[in-house]
Amino acid sequence: MNGIIDDDFELALRLDHEGETEGWSSTGSWMCCRKARFLKKIDSEKEIPLHIKSSRIYLDGIPIDNCLSLLINPDQRNAWDNGHFQLEKLDSSDYPLGTDLIYWKMFLPSVVKNRDMVQLTAYKMIGNACVIVYKQGDDSKKPESSEFIRMKTGLSYTILRPAEDDPSYSTLISTLGNNDYGGWLPNCLMGLLYSMSITNLCNRLLHAYHNQH
């Protein structure tokens, strides 16, 4: 089985560096912590255009190491985020050391059906950036359920960097979501769900960290 390779981390950094160039357009800014900025891109080379979403959010008062652990450790994540996501670590022995196979349940507003996915996750420090990469995993490791629509994951990432004005205690988080949600989900709702979910995710993460410290 192919896992996550070094080229995936480099590609994540390159995509993140693009910013609003190379086909990206701004979808506006939301206040979250200090500021959240959202971008979108449509991959017109796909048979069905794929909407890719990106964000930049400042997390005030959370060092990178703590932020990383809260985001990718399934036990910690389930403790503070179980109303929105549930994570289960699956057998990852088919993949290289350092790559985890994670089953995600995503709980959406009642007007649409909940989603689930099987996703590979790995992270790597590159300079002062912690790059977390997500790719499609082996769906057969977790049979599909009639309660969920199975999503597919393109290369997605979360990048954590020390905030320039407070590098020891605050984090700048960049995300890119490249997912096929499957089933019926209007494009306008996809954008709204992404921006709201990332914004709310960061607020929940801040609350969880400050409750622990």
C-alpha cells in the first residue's frame, strides 16, 4: 500500500505558498480568534469540478506542540470534538511507520446526511512548520454504513507555524480541504460548511486547550 511520501509534504507547502494566486479566489474573512481568511479553487480538469477550500487562522495562546496533539491524537480529539467529529485509529500496519489510518465520522446539519471517510494521516517538521498531510485510505478497512455517505479525500493538509508576534505561545494554522463529499450537497453549502467548521473547530480547540491549562 502506498502511504504518504516526502513529495506530499513538499506539495502541501507549495500549495500553501500559492496564496491567492494560481486560480485561488477569496471568499472573504471571518473573525475567529484574530482573523480567519478563506479561499476557494475549482479544479476544472476534473470531470466534475472539484471545489478546494483553504483557510488561514491565528490561534492565540496555543503552542504548536499542543495544537498538533489536540488535532491528530484520536483520544484527545474525541474528548473535545466528539459532537462534530469522531475518530478511530485503524490497523495501519500496511503503511510506512509514521502514517496512521484513521476512520472519521463527520456530523453535519440535519438537512444533509452525515459523512464518513477512511483517511491516511502523517506529519513532518519542515523548518519551523509542522505539516500534517491527509490522503485517501483503504476503504475496505472500514465497511460502509447506511447511516453515512462515504467521502473521498484528495491531498489535503494542515500546516502549523509559530505566530510571528508570539512564536512561543501562539500558532498560525493553514488548511486545505480537497474532498469529494459524495451524494447531494449544494456548492454554496459546501463553502459555508467548510468555513463554519474550520472557524468553530478552532474556537473549540482554543477552549479545550485553555481548559486544560
